[in-house]
Amino acid sequence: MTRMDHASPVEPETTVTRAGQAKGTTGALYTAEERQRRDQSAWTIVQGVLAPVQFLVFLISLALVVRTLVTGEGAFAADASIVLKTLVLYTIMITGSIWEKVVFGKWLFAPAFFWEDAFSMLVLALHTLYLVLLFGGLGTLEQRMMVALAGYGAYVINAGQFIWKLRMARLQGAHAAQAVMA
């Protein structure tokens, strides 16, 4: 069912400008071959499972971090949840890199996902800084929690980037299907 009461910010005819393309030219998010590799790859399923798992871990951890900052209680649970969130993040980054290699032939920074990968590096850096603070016994509890919150803020932005790309891919797929049927 298509809503017609307001214009979509991204119409099916819209294409994504790929990083590295000549100015003024646009290309689809996936070529036909890349789309086929994406659809046939087990890594696509892995990413599809890990993304909501990571989001659930994030929500629980966020609640624990905020509780610790507000009440001063539950520091161990907050720290443990941040470590778990970081491990899930590393897992999704490694498997995502494998997915990118399978689909685009590059481990990271494929043109279609360049900015998402670049921002992911910031997310990884903040989560890694948190681990350094925790395991190095550096900083205060509050400083660690603030670094975690900064990492979580960056994660939310990065997740938004990937959700946007998922929408673009779906619109591209719908447009391609319409073109085949025409």
C-alpha cells in the first residue's frame, strides 16, 4: 500500500550518488550483480540478525548507563552492558566488512557505503576509548559513562545512515521490479 497524502522524501526514481563518481552522474546503490551477490550471501542474513540484536543491547545498556549517572548505582551492570554492546559492535563491524567484500569486492569503504563506514570508525573509536578507560583504570566512572554516551550518540546517527541506505535499496529494488514488468 502506498501513501499518497504526502510526498516521500525519496521517490523510487531517486538514485544514490556513489562516492567517487563523476560530478553530476548518479548510480544505483547496487548494480544488478551486487544486488544478486547481496541477496545470495549468508552474510546479509547475519547482518539482518545482528542489527536488531545490537539495537536491543544498546537500549538496555543506555537505560543502565543513565541509571548509573542519575543514581550512582549499578555501575557494574552499566559497565558490563557497555562491554557487551562493544563486543556486539565489533562483531557486526567484522561481519559487515565480510559482507561488503562479498557484495562490493572491498573490505571497507565501498563507494555505496563510504560515509556509513567512515562514521562507523568514529563509533568504533569511542567504544574502544571506553574499553581503554575501563580496563586501564583511567578516568572516573562519570567520565567513562560520558564516553559511552558519546559512543551511543554516534551509534544512533550511524544506525540512521544504514536505515536510510536500506530504504534506498528497497526503493531501488521496487523501481527495478517495475522496470522489468513494464
